[in-house]
Amino acid sequence: MFFLLVQKPVFFLYNRATCNVRVGMKDMWHFYRHGFRTDMISSAYLTVLPFLASWIYANVRCFNIVDVLLIICLLLSVSVALIVVSDTALYKFWRYKLDSSVFRYLRSLKGAFASVSAAYIAVAIIAVITMAAIYFFITYSAVRLVWFSSTVESMTIAGFVVCNLTAVMCLGVFFLIVRGTGIRPNNPSIAYFSRIPFLNHSAVNPMYNLVYSLSEKDDYGSQFQSMPKEECEVKFQQLYPTHGKPKVRLLNTDRPNILLVVWESLSARFVGSLGGDGNVCRNIDRLSKEGVLFTHCDAGSFRTDRGLVCLLSGVLGQPTMSVINYARKLPQLPGLPRRLRKEDYETMAVHGGDLSIMHKGEYYLASGHSKLISQKDMPASAPKCKWGVQDSYMFDWLLDDIIEKSEKDTHWFTTFQTLSSHEPFDVPYHLLANPVDNAFAFTDECFGRFIDKLKASPAWDNLLVICVGDHGFNESSVPQSRSDYEHIPLLLLGGAVAKPMTIHTPIGQTDLAATLLGQMGLPHDDFIFSRDILADTYAAPFTFHSYNNGFAVRDERGYTDYDNVAQAAVSGDDPERIEMGKVILQKLYSYLDKL
């Protein structure tokens, strides 16, 4: 732990020129504090090998433990030094932490060293040798001290039991350190604390970042290649035009203040006006008559990590991976908040839970949100559930923030992600007997009250509220087709809405970005998977949904569900829709491979 803590200021001081913001001692304290958990995880990884060797020796003394630990310490010392020095030296070129992509460059050492001088390489080698020697001296000195100062005798039965129980308990501690005690396993974003990427990168331990990235498959370019690239490109351009002018005007202003409400698991099955249960989301039904309701909106994928990228970057959900897990690719994705910042919008993301889960905080920053608000920013007295602060409190907080902003002569864009309508559906509300329906009714009640209060405030006049689900909801006790699962509400409200309207044109989550920018008179050429569905160029109405190694395409003729593993349609065996899905996946994975 001591060695790992020392490497942080080395990384920081060497690369501080890459940060354009003045950094003080307070910031250094923060990246030590927030990065401590990743240092602990790395220490646990490094301790496992010598621990296992010692455990085996304690039970079966068939080798010289000091010699074995000598070899282990030597290997670990060289590995640690290589990782730390490489991470520090390469950061100024890559601007992201060392990860598995480094092994791509090692396939061609000539190319890897082409851009640096011989002196640079010599200094790097000396640095690796020096750090390896320091680490080896510390660790092996401790090994010799422990083993040479102890008297190792044959164990009694009681000693055998105590020894092995203790060892198992220690392994359990290692597992808890690495995995974490939260709802989701740890990932490098647990160290993220700032909107300045360099400070977050200074906090993350390089060994942990590298080991974590090795578990993520990133060979995208070779996946889902079903036709020549030229043919795929031609067909894709026909499906996803990036130009055109809106034929219908939804807004009465080009520059509204925008609130995007990303509602956890909001499915059409809870909304009566969309064919669902009219007793659950009564406020959505009521308000849909006052705004613009899209009746045929489909979720882009099946999880929040994909849904956020669909909505904010206009990038389709991936069936075999989630791009949100790849920190170095996130800044390369288009971002709706980032695009609006060019128009002088203030941008903020709000969530009552933990933003390190699913890399959400990392993605929110990369997509262009300048400020993050999460559970840690709420008072300890705020009502909570398993996932964080209840929606009731967060909607009230959001209301105060919007009213305060309306008093300033600025434009703003805020993303708010709800959380109460998630298992275990524990909410302070008792309207419906079914706990699932009741949880959605609770968030609906919070949303309806929130909108009604906004209507009575000056903020309403120039406000556009976009309410949409991050994905659908599939309750195991209620049989449901994937076609029904992916159907989600999309509702526009606010004083910026020109007039109430119902739109039956198919729209996917990814199309929201281009459609909104089109209404604002802004270009959206970089959102290549997003279409302005109200534009004169929208000639192929369809939606695309991905799930675990499968996809579904819906158009005006029908619906096809295709299993990539089985290479066969699960339902709706239509050659045209199957080809459409294959074109999209091939283009999507080629696109991600180049980021």
C-alpha cells in the first residue's frame, strides 16, 4: 500500500502539464482519498500469490518457501514497475489510463517505439529498473524478516484447523476488497470525483485499471461482419440520414431550457394511453393530453448503461458489450449535452444514487455534463431506498434548482435519472397492492406533482421537459414478449411546446438527440445513429433494439426478433428486417472499433 500511494504524486507531477486547470493541495488530497479503494484492490491482487504460496507451504512443506517467495516478489516487482512507469509515461500521449489496448501496440514494437527517442526509452528502462528494485527490496525484506524470524514446526490438528480457517477468512477479505460490498461490483470509476479527467485519472490505480480492462472484450472490428464494408456503408446511409429539415414544428422557441427525465424501467405497460394499465401512471396519462406524446417509441436496449448512451449520445445499444465500460472511448462518442454547451447551455446530471455504478458518472462527464449531483450531495436525513435517495426528495430538489436557474439569464440542460421504480420497489407510498405497480405509481405521483408546481412558476414558460424510460420493464411473473418489453413512453411537456400533439411515427431512443436538435435548428451530423424522425429525409421508419447477443427490428410491416448465437429469427422471420439488423450491427461495431 505504501508503494502504491507513493506512485500517485509521481504520476501527477509528471503529467500535470496535461491539465489546463490550476490544481492545489486540496485536489491532491481528493485524488488520494478517492483513489484509496483502487489502491486497496491492487494491494489485494498483489498479495494473493505470496499468500497462496505461504498457505500451501503451511500444509505441505515440499519446497523452500523463501526461494519461492523470492521468485514471486521478483515477478511482481517487475510487473508493478512496468505498469506504473508505462502508465505515467504514456498518459501525456494517450490522455487515458493504461488499459488492455496497450497489448495491441506490443504486437509491433517497432511501431510502438517509432515516436519516441532512444534517450526517452533509456530513461524509461532506468525508471522501470529503479522502481522494480525499490519494490523488490521492500517486499522481499519483509518476507525474509517474517520467515527467518519464525520457528516453523509440524502443526497439531488444532493448529491445522486454525491455520486453514484463518486462510479461508483472509481469502474472503481479499474477495470483499476486490469486489466491494455495494450492489454492483467495483469498477475504476469508484475513484472518480471531479469533472476534470486528469484528477480522476490521477486517483485511479493503474494496476487495477489494467486488470479490470482485461476482463472487457474489445475486439469489435471483427464482430458481426456479414457483408463487404462498402455494401454495408451504402445500405446504412439509406437507413440513417443525418440531414434534412423538420416538416412539423413541436416547439415555439429555438432555445428552450431542457430537462431530460430518464425514468427507471418506465414501460408502456404502465401507461393507459399506450395500451397499458391505466391505474399505474395516471399522471403520465393526464399530462400526455397537454404535451407531445410519441406512441411508438422503442428502447434501444435492455439496461440503463446502454439506455443512457442511446439517449445522450444517440449510439445504439450493443448486444455483446457496453461501450460505457470503456473510459478511453467515451470522450469520442457524440454527446447531446456537449453539443448544447456550444450554444452556451449550462449542463448538469442529477441522480439520487451512486454514480460509480455502471460508470454513469464517468459517462455523464464525458457526454458533456459540467456538474454532477448524486446521493453524496444530499443530506443524510433524505429518505432513502436500496439504490439511493427516493424520487420524491429528488424531484423536490430538482424543482428548487430549476426555479433558481430561471431567475438567471442563462440556458440550461439537465439530465435527471430516477431510481425508485427499481427492485426491491420499496417506496413510501401505498396506493396499489402489487409492489411493482405501486413503485411506478409512486414515481408517477412525484412526477405529476413536480410538473404541476413547475406550471405555477416562471420557469415553465421557456421549459421543455422530456420524459422517457431508460429501458422497458420485464417482470418474470408476467409473461411478456420482447416486442412489448421494448415499448416505452416518450413525452414532451412544458411552456416551450407549441401545442398538444400525438405522433405515431416510429422513434427509437437514439433518435431523440437528432429530433431535438432538428427542432432547435442545430446540425446533428456527428450523431450518425440518430435520425430526425420529423425531417423530410426520414424515409425508412423503423426502430432497432438489442439484447444479450440478439436484436429486434420493428417497421411498418411487422416485427422481427433475431438471435445472433442461433443465427435464426426467434419471431417474425423476415429477410429484409434481418438484413437491416445485420447492416446496423456491422456498422455499429466498426464504428466502436475506430473510437
